[in-house]
Amino acid sequence: MKILLVTGMPGAGKEELLNVARSMGIPFLRMGDIVREFHQTSGAAEKGLSVGQVANGEREKHGKDIWAKRAIERMSGDIFLVDGCRSLDEVDSYKGLSDQVYIIGVHASRAVRYDRLVRRGRDDAPKDMKEFDERDSRELGWGLGSVIALSDILVINDCDLETFRAKVTKELEALR
């Protein structure tokens, strides 16, 4: 199985990359969806725990690669894309499944990412820049910066949407 790991800071453009993958028929899952699903079904919200707190708590209890292990259970086929890889421990879990693992990093500036997250309006959108910076620090603490730094491909998302999608299409076609 060829595994494409998508990584990047929150708001960098990973979701748009997934839209391109979907249009190309490449199956994928979002590790964040697995975390949010677990958060909803675990009763954590009733206890006042955020999605990030639950994600971190599960890492502390079950290992830094727990979300990768839970994702692997849902993967199949010749090629599979996983969005949201955040640590080298997770990368190593995927490499235990296949010798064809490629990291695709997506990068955008801090200001652009903040604006995107606020406009997206999800439950986990930052209320202010302080909360945004805290989230970035938490994710970097999990090792996200190392995964981005070791990307096989780095797609810079500093352009219009059409140009970004064209860049992504070119990279995914090359990996297919």
C-alpha cells in the first residue's frame, strides 16, 4: 500500500488538498475526524474536556502514535491518504505498514492560517490570537514541526485557490 501522509499547521490548506484527492478518487481519512468522533462518544465534552485535551490525554495513556494506530484500522487499498499526521511516532507507525510512505507538507503563513480558521467556523476555531498560538504550541509540542521539516514534498499555500489546487494535483499525480 502506498501511504500519503498530509501534514501542516492548522489552517494551512490540508482540507483543500483533500478536496483535490477526492476529485482524483484517492481514498483518505482525517485523523482529526477520528479524534473528534472519539471526543463525542467518550463523554469528554460532558466533562468539559476540549478535543485537544482528549487527543493529548489519549497520547499520554496509549502512546504518541495512538491516533495513527486507530487510523490504520480503517485503511485499505493500493493507495491511501491520511490527513493530520502530527508526530514522527505516527510516521513510524505508518512505515510499519508499508515501505511506500510519503509525507506531504502544506504550509501557509501564521496570519493566513488564523484568518482561515476563524472563517471556517468549526467548534475548535480560535476565539482570539492567544488561543490560536496556544493551539499551535500544543501541536508543535506533539512533534508536528519535525514531520513538516521531513516532508518529502512541501506545498506552499501562498497563492489563489486555483493555483494551489493545480500544485496539489501535480504532486498527487506524481505520487500516484
